[in-house]
Amino acid sequence: MQAEEAVKVSKEEPNKSKALLRSSRSEHDHDVEHKFIKQEIGKRTQKVALITGVTGQDGSYLAEFLISKGYQVHGIIRRSSSFNTGRLNELYEDPHIDSTRHLILHYGDLTDSSRLVNLIANIQPDEIYNLGAQSHVKVSFQMPVYTAEVDGIGTLRLLDAIVATGLEKTCRFYQASTSELYGTHGDEAKKRIKQHEETRFYPRSPYAVAKQFGYSITVNYREAFGIHATNGVLFNHESPRRGPTFVTRKITRAVARIHLGLQDVLYLGNLTSERDWGHARDYVKAMWLMLQAEQPGDYVVATGEAHSVREFVEIAFAIVDVKIKWVPDATAVGGEYGVDEKTNVTRVKIDPAYFRPTEVDYLCGDPAKAKKQVWMGTRNEL
């Protein structure tokens, strides 16, 4: 498959209701435009969804799920000289063969307001899922401004585009929020209190701070403009599609490579951090269910069970029949290292490069509200 084929942009029909600047149109103009858009959308027999971050772990699972529900899915992807649509290969349809496609990809970026307005005006989505983000916490310390632009202001650009195109009453909006908002650490972490919708936020990274803005602006636009806008505060969720730089995938890939003789040692950062890990496939269903609810809201999605990175390492190595023994060593980075108990060969070392400037020690969610109102819970736990 050629790169250009994988990202064929659909032929966008001229939009009869072009986006107008709110500052230059009257209230009457807005009402007339909104009525026209509602009529146009009412003619459709198929629901239409727009996904940012469609090439990521969650985006690809969500696209699959929505297509299975009969949706036409539009995805926004960034222009790249290399292939970046690998997770969507199974969904790709050749526009020269398939006259009615279920997945249509468009070039765009959360930093480009005019492009977002044009896409939303032309696609007229029933639902928007904002999954696009610079989502690596450690990288956000190295690229804080870019992270803020994409994760924070990018959310505002989408919401503003919904209002600018007159879709605030017809288009539902999902904001991918994060458990990193809670930032539980130190003495608070020792209490081991699960986080829920009313738990105070204490973001401890540029990523989390940007996401807090995204969360708050979603609530604001919901209240100010009546948008059916929902925050999903999703705790960690993994899968084979997780990016290889994320700790869970880094561990599982390293264990496989060590087992095959392709790698000797796994290097990690903080082993004591605890996270609530679920499966991405379950969590994208929760996203969809939130937007099917009669009223918008904010929901925690989690398993309610926390495990440490150390425990994850032990479980992963056990799959290939290796038991890790932790050896105290005052001279070693982190004060210890892990060896294969049978062979005494060192398999796990600590690298300070992987520590964050401000650590989050304990994240474990209480999904009671989501389970009661929109979601049946996860079927896949660690």
C-alpha cells in the first residue's frame, strides 16, 4: 500500500453552511444557519463520527468499534513522509474500488484552527472524539509548549469550531481526559484512596496541566453553549497496539526479545509507581456509551485495581517462565536490580533517565458512576 493511498482525502462537497465568525453574524443568522444544518443532518441515514488521533491505539480501536455499529468514520491524521497508519491497515478501503467507504482520512492538525473548522463544516459529524494528543508524560517535560498547544488549546480549537459551524446542538463531543490529572503522590499516595469524579486535581506534568485545561474548557463550553460535551477520565489502558515507548509495551517487548536472545537487559525508571491498568478495547466502548447518554457528564473509567511497575515486570517475565529476584545493591542506580532467579543473570536495571522530574506514585480509579450510568465495566484486567 502506497502512503498516498493510505491517506486519500475524501472529496469534500462544498458546504452549504460555511463557518461564519461568531463576531460577524447576528443571533438571527445563527438561528437560521442552525435550523438549516439540523435539516441537512436529519436527512442522513448513517451516523458520522470524526476522530482525532485516529492512528493511535485508542483511535484505531474506536474506529473499528464505530464501523461495527454502522458509522461512517472520518479520521484526522498529520502529514508525514513515513507511514503512520499501520494500526488502520485492516480498515483501509481503496477509494477506486469502494464507492461507499466506512473510513475516510483527512490531513489536519490540532494546532490548525482553520483546517479544523473546514473539516467540521464539511463533514458535519454527529459525534467528535478528541483522542489526539502529545500523550507521553516524560516527553511533555521536554516539549511543554507543544504539549500545551495540542492537548490544551487543541481541545479549545475543536470546541470553538463546533460553535463556529453552528453544530453545538447537533454534534456531541468526547474529550479524552486522563488519570494524570490527579497526580497522587507522597503522603496522599500512602492513603491508597481511589480517585473519582469529585477528587481534586493535582497535575504534576505539562501533559497533565494541558489536559486539565482541556477538561475545564470542555465543561465550560458544555455550560456556555449547550454542547453535549463529555470528559472521559480514563485510567491507564493498554493493548498490543500501545506505542513501544510506553512502559507496559516496553516491558512486554523487552521480555519477548530477552526470551528470544535478542536483548539482554530491560531498563526502567520508577518501579514503585502504581497504576490502574485496563484494556483499550473495553475503554473505547465506554467513550461511545458516554455520547449515547441523554445528558453529558464527566466519568472515571478504570478497573478499580492498582499494580506497581515492579509487579507488571514480574508478571511479564513469568509468562516466559522466568522468576525475577530483586537484589539490593547500594551502588546500583535505584538501589537494586533484577536477576533471573534460575541463572542469576541480570535482566532488569534502573536508568535515571526514565524518572520524571515530578513523579505520580499512585493512580487507582473508582468507576462507580460510570458503571451506574453508562458502562458495564471492563472484562480485561491485569
